[in-house]
Amino acid sequence: MMDYRQYEISGATAVSRDAFERALAAFLSWRNDARSHLGRALLESPHFAMAHVLSAYMSVWSRDINRVRQARLAYASISRLPVTTRELLHHAAIGAALRDDFEMLRTLLDELLERYPRDILALHAGHALDYLTGDLERMRQRVPSVLSAWSADIPGFHSVLAMQAFSAVESARYGLAEEAGRAALELNPWDARAHHAVAHLLEMTGDAAAGIDWMRERAAFWSVNTVAGTHCWWHAALFHLALGECDVALQLYDRRVRTARSSDIADLIDASALLWRIELLDGNTGSRWLELAHAWQHHLADGYCSFNDLHAMLAFVGAQDWTSAKRLEAQLVRSCELATRYGETTRIVGLAACRAAIAFRCGDYARAVEFLTLIPAVARRIGGSHAQRDLMSMTLLEAARRSRARRLREAVA
């Protein structure tokens, strides 16, 4: 049995293969129904190895440690199956991710793409790894390395272009980003990932008015039945903030970003980042931090992701929950001793960024500047996009402005 890109798959029937391809297409386009299609594939063919691989990849790239652990079930299932060489490499890659052995993971994904350049799930996995680790060099090279094996008539090509568009934005190749993003949407207007890439393009090029128009005109494609709805509303709010429209951004926070009081890590990150940006512009966030800080409490002891730690700290200090803030800070001090990837990102970014947030909220702007000036060169190591990490640069600039204004007032006095 062959998949839609003419690679051998084991344990599948024609029915389960088609259900798997629908699941894969939904997953790559950031649609909500991927799990239901995948469930039908596994019900039809419990020994379908690539279906278990997809199930693992749906969880293993999360910033939520509890979701990552769910990938272990799929990983164990694959280990009991007769598999192809390609499937064996995927299994090994999932194992490396679960062991936090990202060097081996990179090696395995590179080998997969070298041998199977149309393996779009391997391409997605590599792209996700680059994003989570801030590896902009590999991200920039990954899609071009396989592009010659693809064409518009191969199923999933729009997702390849969407990944290329996002990669191009992150490497400041804005012309290529626009070309790839719009080409992806020509092939599949329901590709929420491609819509998101264009939103990043408009954010990074500073075209807020065009960004607002883009999000409004295309809302039906990215806001309904997608996993990216909240994040794209966050982007819409950023465009309004760029125009100084804090009230509109707060309305979007209430009606779109936190309306469901989601406990999903990605949604909590967006909420923290939006409220903090609003406060940097002297917007009145009211009591919103209290609810958000309570939601972050469930992840205070995760000890897994520095990107999470920073956004949790923003919520705690925003709510003036100093007990939680100090608990998190103490945990980060301990985590600096870990000989792990998380220990490294805590040492070089996480602890300093969180201490800067504490200092800023306490009004010690000079101290916040000291912490934040240590970070910019290595900030990308905690992952995320330029648009997300800009929060630290924005805080640094505002801390410097407030510190200077204070010194001037004291000099006059």
C-alpha cells in the first residue's frame, strides 16, 4: 500500500489510508477534525504504523508536558509493529523527542528528508523542531532542501508552501514569504497555517492597516474549525495595538482570546503576551490578570519550557501574585543546574527574562534593563517567532524609557 505521495505504508487498507490522508491534511492545515479522521483510520487498521506516527506527532511538539507524554502510547504501539525503514526512522525520531535528545532528533529528521523528500510529516516535524528551538538557520534551509521533489499536483504541496512562507518571514525574506503564502492559499484557501504566515508577514513589515483588513476579510477561513483561531485573534489584536487602539485590543482579549477561559498552554501564552503589551502602552487591563494567573497556576511546576515560564511569570506579576512569582523564580534557580535542554534555556534566557518581569512590575526599571540587556542575542533559543519574542525587546525599550524619565524627574526635583 502506498500513501498519496507514493511512499510505502504498512498495516493499512485503502479505507484506512484515505482516512489517514484526511487526518494528515487537516493536521497540516491546522484544522480541528484531524483526530476524528485519525481515529477512523486506526479503528479500521489498528496496526497502521504511520497512523500511530501521526498520533505521536500531534502531541510531541506541544509546549504542554502532559500532552507530550501522551505521545508515549503511540510510540509504544509502533514498537510492536512490523514497519518499513521510513516508519522505523519516524519511530526513532519520536523516541529521541521523548528523551529530549534533540541532536539525535535533528539527525534522524534530516536523514528522513534526505531519503524521502516528499515525506511531508517529516518536513512538518523538522519545521516544528526548528520553531521550538529557535533554529533559524535550519528553518531557512529545510523547505528549499526538498522543494525540487515537489510540485503543485502532489497532495499537501500547499502545506509545504505555508511552511516556506513562515520560514521566509522569520529570516526576513519578505518577498518570498508573500509569494509562498499567497500561492499556498491559491491551492487551498482553508489552510489556516498559510493565513497565519501572511499575518506574521504583515506584522513584521509593520503594515497594521493591511493586517487588520487581511484578518477581517479572511476570518471565515482561519477562525472557524481551526486550532489557530485564538492565536490568529491575538495577531488581529496586535495590529490594533500597533495603531494605538488599546480599547479594541482589550475587546478582542475579552471576546476572542479569553472568552472560553481556555487552559491550553498556547492560549495562555497569547493571553499573557497580549495583556503585557497593552500594559506597556499604559492600557488599563483591570482585573484580567487575576483570572489568567489562576489559570497558569496549573503549570507552575511543569519545569519543561522556558517560553512557558516567561508567560506564566508575566501573569503572576501582572496579578501581583508575588507568592507564585517567587515560587516560579526559585524553581528556575534550581532548574539552572539541570544538564538538559530546559536547564540550558533557563540559564541563558528563562531566569533572566522572568527576573526582568518581576523588576519591571515592581517599578525597578533600571534592574529590568540590566536583566534584559543580557538576553537579545540568545533570546531565540527559547523558541517562538520573532513577533512573539519581540515582547522582550518591547519591555526593554519601555523599561529604559521609564528609567530615564525617572532620573530626569529626580534631577529636576
